Amino acid sequence: MRNKISIIIMVSFLICFISCETKESQDAVSSEKLKTPSNEIQYTIISEEKFLNIKISLDVRLESEANKEDIIKIANELRKDGRRDYQRIFINYYLPEMEVGSGAWALSHFNPNLEVQIMGLTKEEKTQLLEKTNLSKSNLIGRWIDRSPYTGGVITISRNANVLEISKKYKDGSESSKKLIEKIVNGQKRWIEEGNVFGEYYVLNNDGNLSIYDIEGLIKSFQRQGDENE
């Protein structure tokens, strides 16, 4: 009986120890500004999970797009900050307004060597795509950045005569375009892609950002870019 009680106490202690080590409070958010090769980037640790001294998982918010060299420097800085003894460090990077857990903009993993993967648009790719969509102001309604991983790009809506068109340039150089049908529904102006059978439509918000909806509500919003290349 005494042995059973000892075993129960040891198991309870072990569970508590692992639980305490596994997760740190998400309220303990820290923010840092780091001078990177291309700029000074603000980043914030959203959450951190630890498992013993084996693994750390971090979610990090960046203030803007970066490049691979920036991510390498941030990853090394995060590793130095009391995490060097961990065998594996997995870091997910999110841009402003990206939902945590719904696909990161970039990853950097020490496993044990550092590997970096950027799924969204880098700072350079964003600039290049904006340069390729520099339409005349008379035709241009607006340009927006889609920060989605893998499918991110620059969205452009333009009007030629009475024809509205939406086009998107992707980071791999490909492009798609469709005509838009303009409708007023309950006093709201909506743009619907020609041939769309799924019910999605675009709305230009008062802040200039572009949102896409379906019958269930908001799907995603895209940040407006200036009429001049940024």
C-alpha cells in the first residue's frame, strides 16, 4: 500500500513538472527591436511553449515583411536569449493581422541546425510585384497585399472604360485576372468575379483595405498600398 502511494505521488509530481515546463503563460509577451541587415525590425513574442530541456516552440509577430537574412538574425537572437541549451527550437513568424495557427508567414527551426523557410512575400518580392503593377492613376482603383502563405501576392483592381478587372501577381511570377461585376446590395457596393458560383464578393472598406466575404461572413482582408511604389 505504501509503495502504491509513493508511486502515485511520484507520478503526480512528474505530471505537474512536465505541465509547468511545457507551457509558459501567453500573457508574458515580450517585444524587441533588432537591427537586421536590411532594416530595424520590431518583433513580439506572442507565445512560448517549452518541453523539458528538449524543445521550444515560439510564435512571433513581425511588424512588417522581412528577408531571409533578417529571419536568420532574429532566430539567432531568440536562441541566445536563454534558449541555447534546448536541442530544438521551432519558431513561427506572423505579420500584422495574420491569425496565429492559420498558417505562418515564415518558419525558422533549429533541428539542430538552423533552417529558414519563407512562405509569404519577402520585402524584396513585395517591392518587385508592386513595380510590375504600376498602372496609370486614371485606371487604377487600388492595390492590396495578400500576405497569405504560398498564395500571397499583389491584388490590383482597375477600370478600363466600363470594364472592371481584378488581377493578382504571385511571388512565383504567375498572374491571374478576372472581370468584376459591380452590384449594390442593401446600399453596399460589392464586386463579384464574373462566373463566380460560390457567393464570394469584394468590398472596399472605408479605411481603403479590401475585404472578401461569403454567405458566412468575412473571409479575409487585404492591406491597401499607395498609388506610388512603396
